[in-house]
Amino acid sequence: MDNVLRPLIVIGGAVLLTLLVVWLADRLLMLADARHRETPLWGLLRRARLPFLFTLCAALLRGAYREARVAEDHAAGIGQILTLVTIASTAWLLVRIAAAIVESSYARYATMHRDPARVRRVRTQVTLIQRVVSAVVAVVAAAAMLLTFPAMRTFGASLLASAGIVGIVAGVAAQSTLGNLFAGFQIAFGDMVRIGDTVVVDDEMGTVDEITLTYLTVRTWDERRITMPVSYFTSKPYENWSRGGTEMTGTVTLHLDHSAPVDKLRTRLEEVLRECPAWDGRAWSLAVTDTTPSTITVRALATAKDPDDVWTVRITVREQLITWLTEHHPYALPRVNSAPAVPAPGQPVPAEWQPAPDRHPGAAR
């Protein structure tokens, strides 16, 4: 009878105690979250319930399984498994806690500061910090799990003896990887490019969608994803349309006939912009910037608060002005001049310029 009750009491008591402690902790976090609505930390910490459950249960069983006297012949193996589970679940718990703290800090910062550029910079930094913390915890946990095996301790001592040579070889072999790693830190904390920035790389315009320690993803306007090593942004030139502010000036170029009513076109541009929600109202202009023997070049300028709106302003202005010219001033559109040439005053008209005489209707063909 003792052989049955003892395992049930020990193992069942550990499980029940774990469930009770996790339930109490979750209730306390719920109360704290309801009382402190200004910070999402307590609500985010509730995501760590499952790893906390595994960690506490594995630790309690690790300390009490010998008292259960179950499978005593395999006590060492069971203890080893429980130790590995405890280490892995503890690492999982630490990653969840770190993620909750980082996300809570970013949420509070985004609430307190309304500058989109600063918010994107902090978002990029906290994302990389979170990934670095996760990587460090995972490496430490893996090392701790390996050191629980007696054979690995001897291997570790011999490995440390040759760490210098191995480090040199690994550094040479992983030179590009290490370069990308340090470039990732430089981008995150040097404020070179941020998540949400509009960039132009290799003649492709898009929005920075993800930044890691080794690569960067750009989402193009047609929903494609361009993945590039972060070292590209520290070694080659690129355009960052969001750097120093998101406001932009868009241009629309029209090639028109010399007879185009520029003043009326300027007035129409103002009307179009006032009806366009994407125009931010800062500035606009229209001027003749060039001329050719057959056309003039008219450039319209308009401002917008970000690259997306400036794109909308440009296509709206282009469509509206061309439609207006087509409907009200079609003569202003570029055309091929087929009128007879006019000689200079006082000069005879060359024979090849004169029109051919009309034939008599009855003339022979």
C-alpha cells in the first residue's frame, strides 16, 4: 500500500502545488493589470504562465522524485531528464519575461512620444535587444544542459585548452557572418535605418519590414519581400526617404505645346490640391522649366507628410491635369506640327514648299 500511496502523494502533491502557485500568480497579475492600466507589463507577464508552470513543476519533481521511490533503478536517468527540463523551461521563462519587459517599455515610449521617427528607431532597437537576449539565454541554457553530462565536462576542459586556435579559425571562416552581426548592431543603435522607413535599394522602393542581426527585409509596393544582408546598408549607398523626417516633395512633369495656358494650369493645380486629402498644405508650385522646338516642360510641385501620401498626390495631380487639358484645352497637348512652313519675310517661297496644283476633275489620270 505504501508503494502506491507514496508516489501518488509526492507526485500529485507537486503537481497540485504547481497548479495552485501558478493560479495565484496569474490572479495577482490580473489584479495588477486591472489596477495599473497605464502600463501593459502585468498583462504581458501573463504570457509566461505556461513556462512558469513547467519550470515550477519540473523543479518540484526534481527535488522530490527520490521520495516517491518509483523506478529506483532508473533514478539517475529520471533525475537527469528533470534537470534538463528545468533548465530548458527556465530559459523559456526568462525569454518570455524579457520580451514582456521590452514590449512594455516600447509601448510606454510610443504612448509618451508622438514623433514617428523616434518611435520607429526605438522599435528597431528593442526588437534587436529582445533577439540578442533570447540568443544569449538560449546559448547559456544549452551550455548548462551539456555540462550536466559528466562526459561533457571533460570535453569542455579540453575544448577550453584549444579555444584560441578554434576562435581564430571560426573568426576567419565566419567573417561575413560576424560582419553582418556587427552591422546589425550599428544599424540598430546608429539610427541608420529603422523599421517602417521607406528606402530605395537596387532601384527598388519599399518599406523596411524586419531587421535582424544578420539580414533586413524590405517590402515593396507590390507585396514582394527583398531580403538583404545588413552589411549592405553599412557599405553601399542607398536612399532613405524617411531619414530626418517623413515629409516629402513630389514632382509631376508634363510636356505640353507652346500654346498651353500656364496661368490657367497653375490655377487648376491649386484647385486639385485643395481637393486632395493627401496634400499636407505646406507648399505647391508650377513653372515652365525647359523648352524644346516642339514642346515646353512644365513641372508641378506638391508636398505631403510621408512617401505614401506623396505618391498619391503625384498620381492625382497627373491624372487631373491631363484630364482637364484634354477636356478644356486640347490644343495644349503635344502634337506633330503638319502645317506648311512659313518663309522668312522678304524671301521667296521655294518651289518644294508650294502646294501642288489641284487637278481638273476631267483630267486624265
